[in-house]
Amino acid sequence: MFTKKVQDAINQQINAELFSSYLYLSMGAHFETVNLPGFANWMKLQSQEEYEHGMKFFHYINGRSGKVVLEAIAKPPADFKTPLDVMKKVLEHEKKVTALIEGLYELALKEKDYPTQVMLQWFIKEQVEEEKSASDIIELLKSIGDSPAGLAMLDSKLGARSRG
Ligand code: FEO
């Protein structure tokens, strides 16, 4: 059964995903201004993925004959420091999202909502990927240190990311 509690929690998750999209778009804008187009590309694609996550939840609520209720999206930060700082913020944010998804799963267990549990399994796996891709970039940035050539190479690598 699709309870109001589960529906409300998924509506909140739509908001969290759309905020993630907005946050990464803001980070993308930052990277445009500091002339790192590859990092900007990575962030803009990440922003699109987050929008799609929000839409997965949107379609799921509709598929259960529920009601989507959209709330205001909070303003993301606009000022950022080094690429390493930004990527650390991405990882920190993804860990928060993982905790939200796990909280939703616990609620679905409690409410005996089996279809929601199945739907959330995709997100549980996705979060492992999301945390790993941020961690991988953090490790690369740490190994690059202060090398401008290293940063340019990584920027070019991130610029090659396309819709997968
Ligand atoms: Fe939609 Fe990055 O979690």
C-alpha cells in the first residue's frame, strides 16, 4: 500500500534531487568563470542526472496514483574555492543524499511498501556510483597537487564526459 507518509517522503526527495541539480549547476557556473570547462561540463551533466533522479520519483508517485507536490528549491551557494574544495563538497552532499535514500528505504520497510523498496534499490546502487565518482576525482586532484599541467589534463578528461 502507498501510504501518505511514503508519498510525502518521496515528495521531499524530489525536492532534494532538484536541489542537487541546482547545486551542481551552480558549481558548473563557477567552473565556467574560473576557466575550467571540463569541470563545468562534468557538473552540468551531473546537474542533468539529478534532475532525472527527481523525475524518476515524480513518475513513480504518479504511477502509484499519488499526488506530486513541488516545494520551493533552496538557493545554492554561488561562491566556491579550489576544485578540490568543490569536489569535497560534492562528496559530502552525496553522502547526505545517500542517508536520505536509506531513510526512505527504512520508511518503506516500516510501511510494508514493497514496490517502493524495489524502486529504491536502483537509487541505493546509484548512490554507490555517485559517491565513487566524486571520490575518484578527489583522489586525482590530491595526486595533482599544485601542478597546473595536471589540472589541465584532468579538466580535459572531465570535458570528455558525455551522457552515459
Ligand atoms: Fe541523485 Fe547524486 O543523487
